[in-house]
Amino acid sequence: VQTLTPSATRIRILDPVGVIEPEVTAPAVKADRQLSPGLEGAVLGVLTNVFRGYDVPQAVAERIGRRVKLKDIVRIAKPSISRPAGADTYKKLAPQVDAVIVGLCA
Amino acid sequence: LSVSTGAPDLAAAGVDFEDIDEAIEHCYRSGWTDGLPFLLPTERRVHSILSAVDRDPLEVVGKIPPRNGTATIEKIAINAAMAGCLPEHFGVLLAAIEAMLGAEFNLNGVQATTHVCAPLTIVSGPAVSGLNFNGRDGVFGGGSRANVGVGRAVRMVLWNLGGAKPGDIDKSTFGHPGKYAFCIAEHPEDNPWEPLHVARDPSLSAEDSAVTVFACEANRNVADTHNDTPQGLLNVIADALRTIGNENTYGGGQVVVVLGPERARVMKQYGWTRKDVQHYLFDQARRSVREMKKAKLIRSTPRWVNADDPDAMWPVFEDVDDIVVLVAGGDGPHSATCSGWGEFGGFAATRKIDFPVGRT
């Protein structure tokens, strides 16, 4: 009977996870005014992703609007529901708003 | 356990163990696997895979969305090692990953959607026989180390570099058995037409080998023991393609239609080209405006369809080339369809496999 004994050989395994480098997907826009703490008086942008009638970002913006006095809510739709918004969309939205809801996660 | 900076010539961090079971459990604990057993990504195994291609290990192939992990050749090789991918198949894997990173494929959406789709890799050309890919019996199932190795390696890359984990970034309602491994090959002999990659990209030749990637549902079987003409056989397949609830009927896009070799022989007997098959399916895969409205499925309507006429026939596909036709599988009265992710992405993308000089 042959008995297998654990080998004393060192096992080195390599990390398969990829490095994530910080990435700025939206163009930098210089703020022309300082918002007061919170969103009081702000124009809130909403990047909507309407699919099958569900417009969750818009609903969240409206709920925020009931809590703080917003100056306005500006809504802009993503060109595609299945792809992230591109720089063109952000460039169009940025001059109109003080802050933007670009996504939600649970 | 100790953590190092990896092998002297590799950039990836390494972790040292004196016990193989500890190493395995470390991989599970770290979330590096999809739940299936795997091979340990040892330096030796990774070196062996890297030696199969003439690529700089630090070359960046791209970022794998949605997590956007940087996919260097080395990181892809580490995941290939875990998947059991053999060195000679690494070039096939790289071509598949590069094809998926094209804008049309929308890998970001494919990885995150609630839809069931998973990327399917289809290998065509001399590499099928030369590298022992299975394009015959049980082509979607197990039994081929080449198919499973590449298919699983694709998944490991999407898992570890793209972060597509169920309940987290991967929001698929049901998931997909192909999210473990999903790689098939074109039949190496019973294909009466040019290889799939030549049909899709005329700049490629039959001497080239290539992969075509496509995000789709699992294969749906289409059985037919009664028909023996192209029209009869394709009528039955077309009926499967226009099913209400089918993603194509719901949202357009593309489909892969896999003809078994028995069907391919009938097409050859009657002189039907691949394009003939595509045209016929395009014409037959339609539903009446009445049916579509009843199911609330009317989306953008082609200008040549009168949406006010309830009897007008409304096409499931926008273009004949949205129907990707290939021959694979074993004998038997069957075909298969794999519906894509509608109009949202995962569109078929073909890329030539680059082999080092002197190897095919």
C-alpha cells in the first residue's frame, strides 16, 4: 500500500482579478456657483432610462423635490436604454443643471 | 499563506500556500470562481498559456465592463488557466474577448441586463479540426476540452475582470446554463457552404480561422421528422423564430440558427445557399399586425409594412443578415435557434484568430 503524503512544495497562485483604474466618464464642468448644503434652490438633472414605462430616476427626483425646494427638474433621456450615456449627452445636460442623478443602485 | 508580488516576470500578485486544499479554498473565498471546480492558476500553468501566443503579457486588450477590470494578456491567461483552457486554445480565447469588446456587442449591457443572454463563441475554419473543437454530436454539451476550456475561460474573464456576478452587477432574472461555458464550433465536414466567418466578413478566407461571438439565449431545439425539402424544414424553424414571447419577436435584433447536418444535406441537395436560407427565414418569420397588436408587441414598424392593416405581415427581423446560419451538431432530425438580446446589443461579431507564425 502506497501512502500519499502532502508535498512540502510551495504553491503560488496568481490573482485573476483585474486592476480597476479610476475613470472619468463625464466631462469635467466648472461649477459657476456654489450650491448651499443640500440641493436647496438647485436645478436637478435626471438622466432617465425609461424602459417599459418605469422611470425610477424621475420618481426619485420628484421625491427629492418634495423634501427640498428645487428650482427645477430637468429631464433628459439616454439615447439607448442598454448603453451608458456618452459624452454628448453629458455635454448637453451639464449647462442646464447644478446636479444630476445619473444612476441608482440598491 | 503569504502574499507576494508574483513571479519575477509576471505582474499579477501571487499568493503562496503549502497546502493545495488551502489554495483551492482561498480561490472560492476570494470570489474568483463561478462555483464550478477549477484549476489553480499557478505560475507554471500561466507561463505555459502565455507561451502559446506572441503577445506581450502586459499588453492591454481592453477593459471588461461593467467593472472595467483591465484585461491584460496576462490576466486573461490567469483566468484561462483557472478554466482549464489549453495553451493551444489561448489564441481562440483572445479573439473571442477582442470580438466582445467591440462597440456593437455592448458587453456592458450584456453583462448587466435582466435578460437571459450569455455570450456564445462559435469557432470556424481549420482550427475546428486542428485544435479538436467539437462541431458534431452534442455540440452545445460537454465532452470537448477545447469547447469547454474556451467557453469557461470566457466566463472567467467576464467574472473576474468584468465583475458579472449574479445579484450584483449581473442582473439577469434567470441566468443561463451557458454562463458556465458556451462555445460551439461549425461542423468541420458537413457544411455545404463557405465557413461562417467568410460569409460574415468577405475579407477573411476559408484558410483563416475565426470566432463569431453572439449574446443569446440557450439553444432551443426544433424537431421535425416529417419534412424533407428546404421550404418544409425552414417553415418549421421560421415558426419557432416568430413565437410570441421570443426576444426577437419582442425586440428584433438577431438570431443564430443552427442546422444539423441532415438539414444541411437537404439544402445542398436542392442547391440552396446560406443566403437562400436567410432570405426564406426572413420572409417566413413574420406575424400579422393583428397578432402583434394583440400581444402589445408592435415596436418600430418598417416603412413597407402598413401597421393599420391588421392582416399585414410584420417581420420579426429587420434584415436577412440578422439571421446567422451555420451547420453544427450530429445526425438527427433537429435544428436549433438561439435568440439574441433583441435590439439592445450582443450583436454577432466576427474576428480572425491570430496564431503565432508556424502554428495554425
